[in-house]
Amino acid sequence: MRLRFRKEAVVVALGLLLGCPFGAAAADCWGRWQLQIAAPKPDLEARLSPDSWCRGKSLPRTLTLEASRSEGGRLHMAGDPLQPTDVLVGGGRCEFQFSEDTGGLPKNHELSVEVNATGTVVEGTARCSEREPKSAGEMRRGITIGVAVTGSRSSLLETVAAGLEPMAAAVVTACRRQDPHALWKMMTPRFRAEIDRRAAEIRRAVPAADLRKLYGHRGRVGTFTGLPFLRHAVRTAGWTGNPCAEADGWHLGPAVAKPDGWVMAVRRADGFAFSLRFTRDDRGWHLDQISKVMPLRSP
């Protein structure tokens, strides 16, 4: 039995693909795939129409695919130069499907790549189809050819680390430079809203005349929102509310999977530590939380 997973919806069966523990023996399609597609042999090409995209001169010879979980538990798929539209798992196999709707396939063509779902050495088959016109403007499946696929696969943790580490490094750089604008751009809408709420609490609690004295705010009271508050926070040395305190001595730890995202521990040179939480959507990684600072436990 095979199960189909669509990018646009979360279905009950999704848990069978996404619920496997990292490193478990159960088959899954997580990770980053580097695939090499063999050129069609002459006898196969002879069956295709002269302008078919499935011919060796146009069929991509190298594919990079990625399957991971985005924020909210949705299946996130990416690819270069083609983006898959569906992935099926079953019988120890992963089948990535491509269509002309998204992913760059030319009109009237279909492509699927089926590979083994376990192990780091990849073997499988790519099937390319060209559809033929039918009466009343309909299309029917025409010639399909199959070619060998080889390659390699990186684990989910390696895939996550490859995308997450540059974002974590950017957070460290922004804090060391005391750059609130860079931090703000990296934050999730949820994190920004949390900071906006904090600024609103201050506006209600602090007299207008004290906003400049206490928080360095020079504009109207109503303009003291999340970004001005963050600007004050990251540039005030010694303030307990500064999320970038002691940034010159930060040391990043490994990423750890959590139900609500990926967490990266940060150890400070002064013996304290905290964590950065990241989530991912279709636009990439975003900073979703900076935890409270806690003293490191003695060994």
C-alpha cells in the first residue's frame, strides 16, 4: 500500500511519514537528496517525439531534492532545478512526483523519481512521460521511458543544520553589531507580535515624558512599538532585558528538534546560557524566540 502526501494539506496519514523518530529504521523521505539521472539510451529516445522534453538533451541530469517539515507540521518540499509537487512513501521506497503546474516541467509532460527510502546510497528509476492530444482538447498519457537514478542522501539533521546554522550565525552577528533592524527581519510574525505587546505594555505604564528618558524614544508615544523597543533593548548594556547581552562571548551548540521547532543552545563566556528557537516556513528559517538566560550547572 502507498500513501500520498500533498503539500497543500495536513492529512491523518501524514503522521506515518512525519512521525518516525530521527534515525529510526522505519522508511521515510526526510532529508536532502542528490540525484544523478542517466541519459536515455538510443532505443528509448527513438520512441519519443522529436521535440520531447524527456530526451537526453533536455531531461535534467542532476536533481537536488529536499523534504522536511515546515512550521505547523506541513510537508515542505524543495528542488533544484525542479521542485516536486508530491511525495509518496511505501514498501521502503520514496517516489517524488513533478508536474507542469509547479516545478518547471514543460507543458504536456510528467516526471517521477522513485528511490529507496533507507540508507545513504541511493538507487532508483526516473520515469518521464509525454502526453498526447486527445479528442475534444483532452490529453492522454503517451510514451513513458524509464532511466536509472543514482545518488546520495543526507539525514534530516544534516539537512536542517545546513539551513539553520547560517541563520543562527546571522543572529549572533546582528547581536554583536547591536543591529535591531537585522534581528527584526529575521523574526517570525509571532515573535514580532510578542515584542509589540511588550512595547504596548510600556506605553500604558510609562508617562510619555519618561519614554525618552528611560527608553530613548524621540517620536510620538504611539510610535513606540516593537522595533523601537528592540532598538533600546539591544543597545543598552547591562540591562537584564537585553537579548544580545555578552554577544561577543556567545558559542553556538548543536540544533535539537522540539515539537514547536528547532532549538540551538547558546553558551556565554560568563558562565550563563540560553537558547534560540527557530521555525521554518516556505520562505525559510526564522527566529521565533530567545529564551531567558540561566546559569550553567556545575559539572
